Amino acid sequence: MADEKEVTLANTHVPDKLYGYGLQVRQMLYELLNCGIDSVVSVEKFDDVGVENGDEKTAIQTKSALSDRNPVSDRAVDLWKTLYNWLIALKENELPLNSALFTLVINTNKSGNIVTWINQVRDEKEAEEVYEKIKGEFTGEDGKYTEQSDAINNYVITFLSEENKKYALYIIEKFKLVVMDEGHTKKIYDEFRAKSYLPPDIQQLVFDRMLGWIDKTTALQIENGQVMQIAKTRFNNELTLTQKLVNQNKCLVELAPNPTNNEIELQQNEYKTYLRQLQIIDLDYDDQLIAINDYLKASANRTIWAVNGDINEDVLRQYYEDLQKRWKTKKNIIEMDKAGWEDSMRGRYLYNICQDEDVNNSIIMTPRSFKNGCYHELADQQQIGWHPDYKQKLKEDEKNV
């Protein structure tokens, strides 16, 4: 079906098409709000939007009609192309014949006889009756097929051919039409308000941010050659976190246990870079043990908070950037104010004032041990250092190992 999605400016109503791209993102939000907890919602994986839950797949076509055209009229290209694509997907086992569902979403209050007949089908018997009614629309009094326009002729012939009848009947039985007659965005927003249970004063802001997050997430996935899809559990975590960040600064509670003696010894034996940085400035052994404790607890807390939906990659990135800026400012001040001090003493001074500071930025408030552990993480990556010439000292230290 991928080759059917090519877009050219020569034959496409551009505003409709651009609106249609955004419609997929909004529909993805709608499906994430309504799918089961184990579901995954995708874009352009096996249809415009798709929902997978175990063996069941729901293929969702989204049709934009900002202009006067009717995408579901009896001889509309949009309608017949959709039916054709679904049939081919079934025939080629891209969609499971016994557990696939089909939804056509349009953003305008328009209809047609054929789509209405199909939408009213509830069982196999009714599917057979509607199939015959559709065939009657495309045959003459002699019972022979009546040629249609080139735009739909192949689609109609394929759908109504005897060899494909079982696929056509299955689609007719499992079909659902969704009409967003009040405007697609408004319907999605109303659904969001009903399903997210947010305070009224932050509903619009969280809605906008979640749409932006879905758009950004899927864009990054396609740039990295990945399938554009989001799991329901990931969506729920992001929604929870976004609500917390919008509503108030999040005060995170330390949840990680204290490291074991074996974990501490392992850090020492691995000769971690953040520990080498502390040894270069002649930090006391007891303070090095405290540093190991903070480093390990910070790592564990990051994992726990991420699983709980309390933080995400963007929050951590901004937090680390804040720490780096604070470190650089203090380093510059010390270079001017303590220029006469011996280098290792200046390093210990910088280290201690960074460790002693409470960091509560505009995003999250954290325990001091977490902040200190994050400083050690940055030191381990050599993005910051305590000795004025820490990078050169680390190179010299490596030669002596």
C-alpha cells in the first residue's frame, strides 16, 4: 500500500493534504486515549493510523475534506482506494483475516449510499446482502459490469471480483465509519477532556503539549528509520508527567535503596572516571565513599522515576544542562577569586560548593544526593571536572595505570 501514498502538488489540493497530515497525529492521540493498556498505536505502519493489541489490528484511514468534495460518495476515489487497500492487505496477510477491524474517519458531515450500507452491517448475513447491493450499483440490466472512470475502475473490479469475495465480505462486516462533523480537533479535545480527568485550568495546555509530544516523537522515529508508534503505557507516563510539570514543580522523593558494599567495591575496582577526578584533587577517602553512594543512588532513582512517569529524557536533559551552567559559573568565579590557590585546593573548593548547593529549577525539585550524583555522572563523562586542568590530569593518570 505504500506506493499508493505518493503526493504530488500537481494533482493534490494542498491545504487538504497538509491538514490531513495533522489529522493523523490528532487521531493517534484519540486512539491512545481509548485503546487498551497493552496496545500500541502507529502511524503509516499498516495504515494511516493503526492500533495493535495482541493479535488484533485496527486499520484506520483518515480522510480530510476541507473543500467541497465528498470522500465517501458512491464513486469517490478516496472510498474505493481505501476498500481496495484493505482488501490487498488482507490478501497479502499484512492484516489478519480473522482479527482485523476497519475504520474510516472523515472530518466532514458527508455520506453516500454505499458507505451507509456498509456501516449498518452487523453480521455475515447482512454483509452478504450489502455486497450484492453494491454489485448491483455497478452492473447493468444484463448483469454485466459497467465500466467506471479510470480513477476507480480497477479498485471496484478488484473489490467485487469473485476470487476476492471472502475478503470483501469480511471488510464489509468489520467496517466502521466515524464522522467528525463538529471538527476533528474539537472532537479530539472533547475526548481528551473526558478521558484525562485534568483540572479545567490546565486542560488546553496539556492537550497542546501532548499533541506536540506525539508529533515530535513520531518525527524523530522516522528520522531514525524507526516505525512511528507509541505504546499506551508510554503515553500514560508522558501524560502524567506533563500534567505534573504544567500544574506545579514536581518534588521528587528518593526511592532508591542504599548501595551494597559489593556495589561500592565494584565502582572502586572499575576505577570510574568520576572517582579518578576526586582522587586528582586529593579528596578524602570518606568523601569518595559518599560520592559513590550518591552516584549509584542517583542512577537507580533515575530509572525508578522514569518507570513511574515522573521524569523523561527532556526533563533530564534540561536538568543536566542546568547543572553544567551552575558548575561553569562557579568555576569562573573561583578562577578569578582564588587564582593564588594551589590547583587541587581550588578543585576541592569547587567540588564542595557544588555539592553543598540545593538545586531547585523550574522543572523539578530533587533530593541533594540526586543532584550530587548527577554531578558525578557529568564528571564521569568528562563534561565537567573539579581540577582546573582536569582533562590533562586524567590523560596523565591513564598513562600511569
